[in-house]
Amino acid sequence: MSGPAGATPHASSRAAVLDVIRAAGTISRVGLVKATGFTGATISTVVRRLIDDGLVVETGHAESTGGKRRVLLQLNLSSRYAVGVHLDHDGITYVLTDLGGSVVARMSRAGVGVEDPRAVVERMATESAALIEGAGVERSRVLGLGLVAPGPLNQAHGLRLLRPAIRHWGDFAMGPELERATGLPVVLDNDATAAALGEHWSGQAGGGAFAALYMGTGIGAGLMLGGVAYRGPSGNAGEIGHIPLAADGPECWCGARGCTEALAGPGAVVEAARADAVLARSAGLTGGGRGRRTADFAAVTRAAHRGDPGARALLERSARYLALAARTLANIVDLDELVLTGPGLAIAGSIYLPVVREELERSFFSRASHPVTVRLSRVAATAPAIGAAAMMLQSELVPLREGMRLPENLAAAAEPDPPARASTTP
Amino acid sequence: MSGPAGATPHASSRAAVLDVIRAAGTISRVGLVKATGFTGATISTVVRRLIDDGLVVETGHAESTGGKRRVLLQLNLSSRYAVGVHLDHDGITYVLTDLGGSVVARMSRAGVGVEDPRAVVERMATESAALIEGAGVERSRVLGLGLVAPGPLNQAHGLRLLRPAIRHWGDFAMGPELERATGLPVVLDNDATAAALGEHWSGQAGGGAFAALYMGTGIGAGLMLGGVAYRGPSGNAGEIGHIPLAADGPECWCGARGCTEALAGPGAVVEAARADAVLARSAGLTGGGRGRRTADFAAVTRAAHRGDPGARALLERSARYLALAARTLANIVDLDELVLTGPGLAIAGSIYLPVVREELERSFFSRASHPVTVRLSRVAATAPAIGAAAMMLQSELVPLREGMRLPENLAAAAEPDPPARASTTP
């Protein structure tokens, strides 16, 4: 990186400046000095480089406050794009976002079911290409693709989808295979962390201790601590779906007992509903197949909204366990903001919200110091896909953090002082 | 801070350099460049200031590796000291540490019992002065005093000791009162976070996701994420003593149900032991009073070690709940290292250790990715006091983090680019 000796800005300076510009919308160089704590010389150097790279543009002047009018800076939103893919058993959600994380195109396709992973990779490559082409975006402006799926991740093997439904994917090297098929750099993460990031980029989250409580096929949480995604050493932080809420509870697929997911997940709700002949009939459940679980969970929720007492009781029981998991999470990270998100809560959030709120108001340990704000996501169904795209944008905006897999061709971005990135298009 | 324009090192550079020197023992300037990622010019400026301030000294040369022999740097350990005070119902522990966090003097005194807080403040001032004088350390070299106690903290009122036993302390402004009485700057924190910091400074903890599971009067955890204490927005992170392990469990003093502490804390163990007439007699329990709880917990532990089946069963039941809390913590922060510490585990750790280990080996969600290393602390009884002193040293070494109360006279140290601190002695 150029710049006067002794003032060489680190990658983190560049990233921090870009992130402040993104969050602010428009901001002056003086504003950047105040917001980042960097010296004027550092800001000047970093901004010059960002303008040279086409990521930032000057855009008029701020109102005069007596002195020289200040030039305002903003992201050049259409300079870069990223694809976000949320892969789940019951559906694949795609988004294309601009450099600011705004969705410019989206689509949903069938889930992976029992498909062979190689076939899914080819399908994702075709569908991503269609998304980019349909939006009229030049491929050379697409930084890459973020792919998120239910955890746990395994760093050694890239994404490792160990859930029973897709356990036959075993150690399939998803990252490299998808890079080969799409010709794009790929980053991987779990869906809950991506959901938290998606909420953050959608302007829905503050900078304290924020969590996205995610309910999709399973239950998890994504954590943003001080505005930065916290993933943990192996990228598996936030696994509240597998904390024990009842020492002698039912066995979970993960091998432990009494997990939140086994007690309260959509699967547990649907199973109990199917076992109730009256409810199964009145709610119109399909009665079979893992692939129908999302549809049946939605049917139980509709029945509850119609006033079916059996459906209501099942969902409220689930909500009470989810509320205990939320209290646990809140006490451990000293949470001040929680958003309920993910496909399951896009459907049933209005039933879960008051139960979670009440538990935290009554039992959050530090309630005398501060409340935990709880709300429903406004992007619940697409937050993980938006977060997946944001992960890729962050490879430009923010140095990738510990616990996040880096494809070889992006590894330089995580070095303390990397060269400026070349175009990533092959 | 001096230095060429454009190369002004931030407080964080200074702190990072000092912390690397502390952790390394001895290191060259070139080593610092590698370890911190800063430029040679920045390291040179920062080191020159640290030497001028007397915090760092040059100490001989590294073995030649062909080129010029490198000058080694190390902390000037006796240049600064700090007092650490761990205040608990059953005892007050004092340590005096040097700049490297090594204990140069320690002492234990009676706990606060039902004493008036003003009397305790005066006593702590007298006892701290005796500790410093007894060690032959000049008061002008004492940076200040770190005080830790059971949470929750309340930022608005400084330390707020809300446990039933000392609830009559109410909103007593502990920080300012103690500063007045001792004439030293005071920083406050909770005991579990201080224990984690104490373990870290005692060279007992790595840089990933580390937690100190603390059992004193109550149960809590201190978190170090990436080598930095994580306190949360209100300083109350890690409260695993108040997570629900049984939805319909006993009521806890905190107002919630089924908390770890109510099910498994030393108080619950002692209460159950006292209710068992045979065990109470064989273990020689006092049978009364909160102030005797630590003594009675120790007596139950001795009985278990002698083979008393009733005592053994009570402690193993407690250990199983503690193990569930440990699994919860591990899943949420993706833990890779856990140390069992605090006075309760200094006494009974050998009974708890295998139970916690086994639970994490069997049920930690990310066990396919990495294990959680679990061990007993080697400084279990004094870790919180060491951590309390380290907090004060960090006001010199590391900018204080969010969620930590700052006395007025230290607030400058948390600014992005503060002036060098003057001597803190009044």
C-alpha cells in the first residue's frame, strides 16, 4: 500500500473506514477522523485509495458550519456486488446485493432434499448465474458468493452438513467444489451467524451485544459483539439449539439430552402435532416426510392463529423453551438486543415474541442494569442469505475474522497488511 | 504523545506492544513488528516512549542469526505495582502484584458479613496500606487498586452488591468511597471476570475462547475471547449461575427458577447437607449461618474425600449441574479452554473436574471440530484478586474495554489517543 512512511494504513484501517462510510451513508473526512479515531493523515491516505479503487465516491458538500465546506463521501454502491446463498433442507434462497448490502435481486428454489451434493452444486452454479444475469449485473463486478447452511462447520473440510437429513453429504468439500462450478470465490458460514450479519447490514441492529435467534430447520443464534460477528474458534458459536434445558429431556440427534431443539424445534412441534389425530386433521397436516416439515409447521401455526387450542398449546410450549434459551444466551453474553429471525419465526414469530419478551423482562439476570430489547425481524426469511452476501462484501470491507474459512484466493485479505485486492473475477 | 507526524501511535499501539512484551518475557523490536503487525517506525516510537516512561528496559542481546544482534526488551517489573482486592461475604483476599502481574505479597482477612459498607471501606484502606508497606514497595509506584466482588454490577452506581447477604449495601458508591479512603485510583469488576483475567495473567490461558468457571459464594464465569476479557455492555457477561437448567427447578434469589446456582451452588449443597442429620453429624457441620457456608462446604468436601456416600452424592449432583452449565457456555461461545477456579473449586475441584470433562467430551456440540480442554486452576483461591490487580495494570498496559467502569481520574486512559499518564499517586 502506498502512503508516506510511518503512516502506512493497515488493512484494518481501510476496512474500518469503509464500514463507517457504509453505516453512515454519507460522511466527510473530518467525520471519519472523529468516528474512527485515526489521524487525519491516515484517513486522507485511506480515502484516496478507496476512491482510486472505485469503491468510494465524492458526493457534494455538507452544509457549511462556518469554515470550509466539507466534501461528503459515500460508497459507490454499484461498484461491487455479491451473491448470498442460504442452503437448507427445505429450500435454497438466493440474493444479489450491492456493495452496501441492499438486495437488488432475490429468488427461492427447492431445497436439497436427498439430492446428491454434486447435483446441488451444479444447480447452485446455474441458479446463481441466472440471478446475476437476470439483474443485469456485469459478472466482473461480482466479488464472490457467500454460502450459509445449518452448522456445525468443520474447518478442515469446509462446510460439513451433519444433520441427519443431509448426513449423506459427509465430508463433501463444498467450498472448493462450488468455487470450481461458479468460477467465483466462495466463503462459508453457518446460517445463524449469517442471519445476525444480515440483520446488522439491514440496519436493524445496534453496536452492543446483539443476537439473532434463528429458527429454520433447527434452532441457533448468531452473535454480533461490538458490531463484529463473533464466531468462536471453530465458527460454531451461538449453538443454543443444543444447550440442555432439561437434564432428563428427550435425546437429540446431536447425541446429547434435553436440547432446546429436541424440546422446542419445528421438528418437535410438527411431530407432536402429527401424533395428535384431531389436530393433524383440523390443521391439514401431511403426516409424513422430513421435506414436509416446514409446510406442516406453517399449518400448525395457521391453526393456532385460527384459535385451535391444541396448536396454540404446542407452539406456546415451544416458545417457553425458546424463551429459556434466550434467557441463557442473554445472561452469558449480557445481551442488549435480540431479534427473532429465520423461516420458522417468519411464520410463527407473533406467537413466540411475547413469550420471549416476558421471560427476559422477568428473569434476565442484569435487568436492573439494562433491558434486552426483543423484536421480530423485518427480513426474517432472507436474513441468512443477505448475511451470506455481506460476508463476501466484508472480504472487501472488513478483514475476515477468526473462525471463518477463507478460500486460498482470499486468504491475503486476512493478513495484517495485504496488498490491495485485484479484481476477483477469473 | 510525541513522534513524527503521521506516525503518532495510538494508545492501543502502546498497550498492544506492552502486552506482547509482557506475554513474551523478552522480545526484540523486530519480534514486536512480527507479533503486532505494526510498522518498524511505529514500534520504534512506541518503544522509545515506554523506555522513557521507565516501563520497559533493554536487557542484552538475542543470539545472532547472521545479521546484527538484536537488543532484547522486557518489562521493568518493579517500575509499577497494583493492589488487587477480592471482596466476598466470607473473606477478603488482597494481593500486591508487580507490573507483570506476579504476586509479591498477599493476605486474607475476614469477610464482610453484615458489616456496614463504610466500615468495610475503611478496613480495606487500612489493610491495603499494610500490604503495600509490608512488601516494602513505595506508594508512588502503586498504580491503583482493583476491587472485585460478586455481580451484578450497576454502571450507574459503581459496584452494586445485590446478593441477599449484603443487600443492605444498596446503592453505596463503593468506587468513589474507596478512592477517597485509599487515595488510589480504583477500578471495579465482577469476581468471575477477574478470575479469568487472573488465569490469563498467570500464564494459564490461551488466546482462543477461554472461560474461567468460577465457584465462590455463587457460580459465574469470566470470558476471555481472543485474549481480551469480554464483559458485555453492562459488565455482567458470563452469568451462568443464573441460566435455567430445569424449567420447574427451585426458586433462586435472583427471582428466576431452576438457576444453576439454586440447583448446584455451594449454598444448595450445604443446605442439603445440613438437612441430612446423619451427614451433618458425620461431617461436623456447624448447622447455622450464612457466614459458615464456606466452612461447611469444605466440611462436606472432606467427608466426601473420606468416602461418605451422602456427601459424595450431594457433590456429584452439584457437579452434574455445573457440567450442564459448562456445556451451555461451551456451545454458546464455542469454547476451547475451560478452567475451574474460585474458592469453592479450590476446595472441591477434584470431584467436579471429571464430571465436567466427561460431559464436554460426550455432549459439546462442536466436539467433531475441536475438544474443550478442562483443567483445575493452579491459583484457584487467588485468581480473582490477581485479576483485580491486573485490571489496574491494564489501565497502563491495555486501554480499558467497554463495560468496565472508569473512575474519573482514569477516564483519559480509555480515549483513543490519551496523553501519557502522570504518576497516579496523590
